[in-house]
Amino acid sequence: MICFTRFCRPFAAICLVGSVGLCVPIGSQAEEVGDGSFAVRGNLRVGVAKVDITPENPVGIKVTGHPRVVTGVRDPIRAGVMVLDDGETRAAIVTLDVIGAWEEMVRKLRVEIERVAGVPGPNVLVAASHNHSAPGWSDQPDWADELVRKLTDAAAAAAEDLVPVSVGYAEDEIRFGINRREVIDGRAVVRLNPAGPNDPRVKVLRFDDGRSLTPRAVLMHAVCHPCFFTWGDKGSQPYPNGYPLMTADFPGEAQSFVERSYSDSTQVLFLQGCAGDIRPNLPGYPYRCADEADIQWAGRDLGGAVVRALSHNVIREELAKRASYYPIRVASETITLPGKAQPIDAELMAMKIGPYLLLSMPGEPMVEYGFKLEAAIADRAIPIILGYANGNIGYIATEEAYGVGGYEPTRSRLEPEAERLILATLGRLADRVVGDVFESFSKHPGDLKRRESEEKARLEGTAPPRIVRPERPVP
């Protein structure tokens, strides 16, 4: 059963006079702002559709993440598709309440979304919440096929209902995440560490048609493992063997909270950040399984932060800061990284929507990756750093973490020097989509032809993985 928002109502300019109207600049133009409505003029159109992807017969399914057999469903597993069009370029963002963006799933979704929505396959970003209480792709082949069919229908619905929007951005904070690594006597151990690096920020993009204070769509970004409902400490009550129901964990709870806050008249999509070493703060041995009180705490903490950010973002002073032009630019590259057993291919992506820059990695980056990428780009764009997107290569530990060991670098399939290659490649991709720095200004026909050929190969999916090697250290 597909549930999506119909973006088919014609947009009308808002002309208000008298004391109910106020003229304020939005972008480079003066726009009429009414009481609860505002004019939207610009080049960006957006459509969104969400779908319930819960298996039809969930009883007896073994969920992935922390595997356990479930006896039913607490709340639905959902997915969403956002289609964006700036008049020249079309892109899409797919979000799912599952453990990871499996490579086979990404390939199939790109083919189908290009077919039904007119989005070039390489311009489709597929991101998972990293939920530890949902079905697995290879474990449930019938469910996997149904997932692709439902998301194909959702993409078609979103593409049919594009409307003009403006985009607002705001931040808030959550309180339930905590670092799970601590270095003791020179070695990293699993331990809840309030002094460890953490990113409690919630980043929120709202897409408005201006007809009311209810956003047409919301993208929310947070940093924490969705593993509230896992076994952890097997002695913890009331679920010593793990929560027995399928659930979307705190990202699903928060999405529902925000949607209910707007009378289910908006669609909310969740993007996971660099959560490789960030988990829920549930003390135990070393931590415990959550119960209903815990998940309500987390869902309302994140949901409340999002609602606060959304509400503040449409006051007059904030509306005045919005851009009026939102070009979409996408760049991606598959590189070959050094692996412990063998080289590993990884797709990295940059997607720019006006001033907002999404940078994605196909696995579980430790939280420091987000800080490092933001520091490199924050004066040029508003960065939103994603893990668990366009593939699933496992843990992406920092080079420094290998020196003290611990769970993440031990489980990682990568060699330590992979960090430098990932950061350098994402930096180059950011340069390409931000467009304010260039390696060359050359307009020579040969250079122009080469750049056109490179972009054509990316869009056609024929560009081979690029083998990159770390720079030699300076003596």
C-alpha cells in the first residue's frame, strides 16, 4: 500500500494587503509574506512519496544487524523517494529504514527510478538509516523484490507531483547518543564514553510550497546507531534476548512524531550521519536492550528537535535568508581502496542543492569523518555528511583508530590509509559541485571534450573504478 503526498495543486502567487501583510526580502527579491503563508519563486521543484515496506508476513523473520527472530511488528518499516528538479538537472534521494544500502538494491533502484522518474541513475542517492531491526536483502528475496516494486511506484508518484519550493535549513540537538569507544592503557575498548567525540546536532531541511506553515517535505539528519532494540547485555529485562518485534527504531519513531505534529500532512525522510562509533546511551554490560520508555524518549527527543527547527525556520527573519536559486549538481566516483584481504571498490558522491551539500560514503564512518569533511568545506557550502549510502563496505575507521585498535578498526575490511583517500576524493567531488575552485580554467577544445566524456561515462555507468593511492609522506 503506497502512501504519498500529491504535489499536484497549481501554485498561485500570494498578494496580501493591509496589516496582515509584510514585505521582506527573500533571496534577491522582495516577497509578500502573509500570516502563515509566503510566496515561493525560484527554479526548484520537488516531489516526495513514502511507502510501507514491512514484510507482509513478518512472523518468524530473522532481522539483520543484531540477528534475532521476530514474532510481529511494533511499527512499520518505511522508505521514501524525493525527486528534485532545477529545470536542467534532475536528482533523487531514496531513504530506507534498513541496515544498509546493499549494492544490488542500489543498482536495481537506479535502473527503475531512471525509467519511471527521468532521473539519471548515477544521480540517485540511496541512503539507509542503519536500522538493526529490519529484514535483510539477501535473507528475504521475495521481500527484496517487493521493495524494489514499491519504491519504483513511489518514484513515479513523486516525479508526477513536482511543485515549486523554497528550502529552509536549521539545526537543533539530541541527547541520547554517546560514543562507544574509550582508550584505556593504550587500547580501545567498548564502553559508553561521555567524554568521547560525538555529534549531537540535528540538521533539518524543509521544502515549502508557501501555501501554509506545513512543509511539503522534510529531510532530517542525525548521528546515532539505530540499535535501541538489540540484545546488548543479555541479562537486561524485559528483553534479555533482544526485542522480539520488527521496528524502524528511533528514526522511524521520530519520523512519525514529526508527521503527526503536522497532522500527517508532510513527508519526513531520515538521513544517517557518521555513526560508526555512536550508539544510544543505554548503560548495561556493556549496554542494555531498550524498552518502550527508551524508544519514546529517543523518538520524541529527535522528533522534538526537528519540530523546533522546522518551526523557527519559517519566522520572517529566517524566511528572508532563503535563497531564490537552487542549482542541482551531482558528482560521484567509484574508487578502489586498499583492503586487508583484497582491494575494495567504494562509490563516493557529492550532491549539491543550492547552498546545501550532501557528501556520502558507502559504509559506517566513525564520527570524526563528519568533523573533518565539514572543516574542509564549511566556508563554501552547508555540509551534510552521510554514511550508509550507495553501497555497504562495512566500518570506515579513522587512520588514528588503528593505532589503538578496538571494535571498529578490527571489524573494518579497509587498511588504515583508506581514510586519506576517502577524504581527498570527497574533497575533489565537493570542488566539482560547489564550483568555486578549479584545477584549470582551460577552455581548450581537448579539455572540454575530456570533461564532457568523463561526465558522460559517469551518467552511463561506464567509468571504471579509479585506483587511488595515498600520497607519500614528506620526508
